[in-house]
Amino acid sequence: SRGYSELALQEDVEVIGISFNSGGQVRISAEVLKLLKEKDAGDKTLIVGGSFPPYHIPRLLELGVSRAFGGGEPLADIGNYIKEHVAEKVGH
């Protein structure tokens, strides 16, 4: 978790995407968001995707995940979401 947040800060990214295929999405997402807030980087966007139960999505969004993509979502949809979200954040 610390690695994700540290790398995001070093590279000054707007969006962090984490893919989950073996569980832990709620716990790890919560840790990443907490670490970002501790580093005054709570404005970074966290998106997650992968194979996880759909009932986890509301909890992920409550934590502050911007969007949760389930398995099988078209890559174009994910890319479009990122483009639109970053454009809003940077004013384009």
C-alpha cells in the first residue's frame, strides 16, 4: 500500500489505478487513501478494477475510491473514464 502512494507522489500522477485479482481490495484501497491523505495528496484519484464481488463496490466508493470497475469491463470504458476525470481535474 505504501508503495502505491509513494510512487504516485514521486511521479505526481493524477490517477492511481490498482487491479485486484486475489482479494484485499477494500483493505488495500483504504490504506492507500489514508496514506495519500497523510501526505496531503488526498486529491489524487484512485480507481480500482479486477475480479471482486460486486457488493464490495459501494464500500469502495464510500472509502473514497473514485470508480470501481468489475472484471470484464471494456478497457475503452476505463480509458474514457480516466480521460474525462483528469480533464475535469486539470481544467480541460
